[in-house]
Amino acid sequence: MARKAAKKTTAKKAPAKKKTAAKKKTAAAAPPAKAVKVTAVAGKTVTASALLQSVADHLGVKKSEAKAMVEGYTDVVKAYVMKGSKVKIGDIGMIMIRARKARMGRNPQTGEPVKIKASKKLAFRQSSVMKAQVMGGR
């Protein structure tokens, strides 16, 4: 038996792993945003069809796919806004519902006081980035 004890082998241990600081995963560098090509004329209203075509061209997808994406996005935004959340849309701004209190107003023709009921309204607040672009650096 003594002989068996002498032959007893020890299990090899795996080499201890060095403890290193966890590497931070950085987001893959996004390719530079390609310029959006628009064919709008100043002062003209852009139709939904023209907007969808621009989105499709920008993303390189079919117009029907762009329509599905845009409609899905707007449905989600509407759902959040209707629940009372403020929805920030990139560097464009924020959409929200604002409550308006009941107040007294005047009939402009007769001048008599009129009660105005409390109401809600859809509001948009532009971002500082968008404001700077619109103002042109003033």
C-alpha cells in the first residue's frame, strides 16, 4: 500500500488566468453619414410619397420597405406620446403633449367674457442643434 501512495499522481491544475481589467467594448465606428439628397424647392410642401422616396433612396431599400419602417416608427412615437411621454427625435427636437388650463377669454366681436375649457395640445420643442442650424450661426 505504501507503494500505491507513492505513485499517487496529482491532478494537473490549469494555469491560473491573469486577472486583467475588462476590456471596454467600444461601439464600432459608424461609417460617416452620407449626405441626404433632397430635391425639395424652398417654400414647397414635401408630400408623404416624396419623403418616402427620399428615405428609400437614402437607405438603399425599396419604397415599400421604407414605408413600413417610417409607419412603424411613427406608430411607436404616437403610442409613447399618447401615454404621456416626451419623445426625443435625434437632433431635431422633442414631441410631447402639453396640458392647457381652463381660463377666461373674450369674444373678439362682442367683448364679452367667455370660459375656455382645459385642453391638451401636441407640442414640439426644437433641439439646440436644430435651432443653431436653422438660425445659421447667428
